[in-house]
Amino acid sequence: MMHFFWTSQGRRMIAVRLSLLTALFFSGVFFAAAQSQTAGNTATATPQRLSPQMAVDMAIKNNLDLEMAGIGTDIKKRKADFAWNTFLPTVGVNGTLSHDNWATSTNAYEVVPLPGTGHAPYSVNGMSGVTNPDIFVVSPFNLPQWHVNGTFSATVNLSVALFEGIRSLKLDYQAGTITYEKAKLQIEQNVRKMYNNILLLEANAVLLQEMLNNTQDQANMAEANYKAGLASRLNWLQARVTVENMKPSINDLDNNLRNLKGNFALLLGLSYDAPFEIEPLASGITYIPQDVADLISKAASGKPDIRVLKANIMTLESQRKAFNMQTFTPYIALGWSLGSMFNPQLDPFKNPWFNRDNWNGTGNFYVTIGMNFNGLFSFTKEGQQRKDMDANIQIQNIQLAQMVRDTELEIFTTVNSLEKIRTTAAAQQATVELADQSYKLTEEAYKGGLQDFLSVQSSALALEQAKLQLQTQQFDYLNGLIDLEYSTGLPFGTLSSAANNEGPK
């Protein structure tokens, strides 16, 4: 009867605890195994002793998802640092070789000397270089169809929207930084809670082992009494059955603890079988009264999720402002170009390229003022884009309001749960003391033949169950404080380490 009580309640409680532990894992834990050591080397290695802060530092260092997020933040930082380059002109150089589809005709001049002057006749294209001509004869002339020209240009577009665009890039980088810090805090939150849960399972394993040892001692006593004729064979058999029934529960708990520690090692970037030890928490828990209104006030400005959402809203508002400036204000375009074109009356494949007289210089400086009217109308693509931006900002503000409400409820619920744990733990502590006294008295009575073996087993089981529940409540209290620290934006350890008599980290 007593064994049924242990297996139905004790195992069920352990199963619930393990299911909660499993939910703490996140995607980066399994990818960190790539940096682990080999199993053969860790088998004989000295166990590494870890403190909560050491475990947090290792997890942050070896988490690949966080590393990728850091790269994304670096990209945003680089954009923000060089946002001023939007005012740099666009500089380029190009060369063009073109061919006309149809030939173009022009007039050529042939100079014929007057009779008796002795001048030799010659032909030129145009009047350049002709002095004292005697007779000009005009004849048709086909221009070359191949042309060559080169251009160097520099252009820059200026508008008031560029200044807001620079501000948008800086706000986007700030939002990325907050998002990165949020990811780090979530890793630290999960590591610290998993650290506590490992300690809880280890403490449970110690209690079960103590209970097994006590049960074995009582079974040995029952066997001695049976052989001495002081107890029945039934009592001896019942004691042996109780011992054997406890062994599978202990083996299951040990196996679950090994699995949890293996996954925790992977999370820290170690091999799954890397030996390590974790420092126990200080004995005793100090229950700290919490002010719900003060915590909610801190959470409204300190919770990482709220800070990320506020930063994203500021970025969207700045982008919308820049878009409106670009839509409703004119722009100025400045440009300057310098070019050279091969004389179109000469053939680039027949005349020399390195003769300066064969090239004509081109180029200009211009100032253009313009404005795009598409954004003024709501049915255009630009108009619809502006409406979409307004709608997205409205959605983000609604999500912010909802998150603030959810956070208020979360903190209210967490504080109430902590208060419940505090009162329950106080009563449970008294229960442990009473159960301990009851067990000692029952064991003495059994030795004197005033109680049977089942009474001793019942008292021992009640004592171990009371200790187990007290330990569970204490670790639940610490994990609840860790959740409060994350929700309010307080540094981890501000509440949890103080409750554990260690002082703030």
C-alpha cells in the first residue's frame, strides 16, 4: 500500500519536473556540439567546477544563434557608422564605341587655284587652314559611321529626406543592439534556471538514495528480527519488496539527471559526456517581499521584450517620416561631366587617336530641381506604401499596449505565486520537522517492539516526501525570482542571489 503511494505520487511529481526542464531548451543548444571535445579525452578528464556565472559565460560564448545575431548587429552598425556616405557623389567613367545604322552626308570643300598662280589644288573638310583661297568647289562627303567618346561624370542628389534616412539607420542599429542584448538575457535566464533544476534533481537523487539506505537498514533489521523469532516472515518480505521497488525509481532519476547534464554540457559548448560539477547554492532561502506596483513600473521600461518593440516602433516612425519628406518635398540634383569625342568627320579606324586635334572636348555642370507627384495620390504605388507604413506602426503600437498588459498580468501572477510558495514553504518546513520527529519516534518504537515495520516505512516515506516538496518549492522560488529579474530588466542575481543569501551579483 505504501509503495503504491510512492510510485503514483513521487514518480508523477518527478515526471512533471522533468517535463518542465525539457521546455527550457532552445535551438542553439544542439549546434554548440560542434565545438565539443572528444569522448575519449573527457572520460579521464578532471571534472570542471562551474558556477552559475561561468555557465552563463560559456553558453553565451558558444551559442551559434547568438553569434549569427551578432553578425547581423555588426552589419547594422556599419551602415549607421557610414550613413554619411549618402552625400557622396556618384562618380563614374565610361567609354563608348558606336556605329551609325545609316551613313550621313555633308559638304566638302575643294580649293582650286586660279590659272597661272602655281598653287597646287587640295581638298579640306571645312574652311580650317585655308588661306587666300582662289576657288572653292563644294562636293558631297559621307561622314564615318564609327564614333568614339569617353565621359567622366559626378552626380549627387540632395533632399531633406536624406537626413532623416541617416537617423533611421542609427535607430535601426540601436534596435538591433537591444535585440542582441535580449537574446543574451534569454540565454542567461534559461541557463540559470536549468542550473537550478540540475541542483534540484541532484538533491532529489540524494534524498532517494538516503531513503533507499534507510529502507535497506530496516530490511536488514527485519531479517535479523525474523531470524531471531521477533518478527514475522511477512514483515521481512515486505521490507525486501520495498527495497527492490525503490531501485527502478532511483535508476530512472539517475538516467534523467545524466540526460539533463549532457544537454546542459552541449549548451555550454562542451562534449555531451564532459565531466563537470556545479557549485551548490547557499543553504537556506530568504523570502523577499515584492512590491507589485514597483515591479510593473520597472517592467514598463526595463523588460527586454518591451524595449525591443519600442525601438522597432521608433525605427518605423523614422522611416515613415523620411518617406513623407521624400514624397512631399522637392529634390536637387547636382551633376558635372567632362568628356572627349573623336571628331565625327574622321574615321577612328583610319585616323590617329593620339592626335589632340582629332578630339573634341565636351562636358557641363547642371543643377536640377524636381519633385515626384506620384506620392501625392493615395491610389499610386507610393501612396499605398505610405498607408502600409502607417498601418504597420499602428499594429506595433497595439502589440506594445498588449505586451504591457500581459507583462502586468505576468508580474502579478508571478508575485502571487512567489507569495504562495513562501507561505507553503514555511508550513512545509514545519512539516519536515514534525515528520523527522515522527520518524525518529516510530523507529525507536519499532526497535522496542511497539510498532510494526509498515509504521516505520510510512514515517520514513512521509519524511522524505516532505523534504522533497520543500526542496522543490525553494527552487521554484529561485526560478520565479529569475523570471522577475528578466521581466523587470534587473541584472540577474539582484533578487535571486539575495534570496539565496549570496548578495547581488
